[in-house]
Amino acid sequence: PKECWDGQYQGKPVQEGVYLYLIRYTDRDGNLQTPKRGEIVLYR
């Protein structure tokens, strides 16, 4: 929560736009959890 994204990828600024994400993960016991989906809107 204390870290933020600076709008760069591999040291270069990315284009403005809407970026979608899908996170699949397992808990500590190895159980597959419900995927998390969302979007990030980048504007400068």
C-alpha cells in the first residue's frame, strides 16, 4: 500500500490508456483462490 507505480515499464513511460489485469493466486495452503480482475487508468 505504501508503494505506487510511476507509470513506467522497463525504465520507459507507458502510453496513457486503460490497462486490464487478472491476478490468479493460491493461498498458503495451495488452494486456488477466486481470480481478481480490474483496470488501471493511466493519464498524465
